[in-house]
Amino acid sequence: MSKLTLHHIDNIGYPDEVIEQLKAYHPVRAREGVQILESKIDQDYVKLSRLSMIYNAFRAAGADGELPEKEVEAIAALGKKLGATDKEIEQVRALYDDDEKLRKKRASVLTPQSLDTVLNEFKKHH
């Protein structure tokens, strides 16, 4: 599974401490990430950005190209703890799904040979 990188985080003013903790996310230690957010749940930036956090949780969980149902359920449970409604969580999931479809379509048009092939060719010359 992939490790979360800054590429997966929309930094919209989260404290550096939270960003560093999220950068260290690894699916095997997903419970730690939940505990990080649960410990900050009463802070205004969490309340104000809960939907962004849920969206980024979907992105982190799907970073390896898979989004197992258990992870979706865990994200939904966390979303509820953050104060999101079922409808909001469903909207965020739909947005994530749409973005993934667009990302895949973009990749197929821009790098029809596959991004791995392009990167391997680049490495040969650099």
C-alpha cells in the first residue's frame, strides 16, 4: 500500500503538526490517523474543514488504487464523529469517485503508454 505524501493532502491551513502526522499515514496504522483526528475534533479548524478531511481520507485510502469497503466504512464512521451527515459523506464520496474517473481518463489520454512506461523512459535518460 502507498504511503501518504503531500501530493495527497490539500493543505488549506492545517497546523504543521497535523500535516506531519498525516504525511506519516500508512494504511496498516490507520487507527493512529483516526486517533489524531479524534484528538483534535473540538478544534474549530476541524469543524470547519471536516468535509475536506473526509475527502482527503478517501484519497489517502485509495492512494494504492483500491478502496476497500472496510476503509469506506471507517471513513464514514470518522465523518460522523466529525459531525458530517450521511448525505454529506455520500456527496464527498461521489466527488472522490468522479475525481478518480477523471484522473484515470486524463492519464489514459495524456500517457496512453502508462505512466510507469513514461517514468521508466525518463529514468533511462536522467
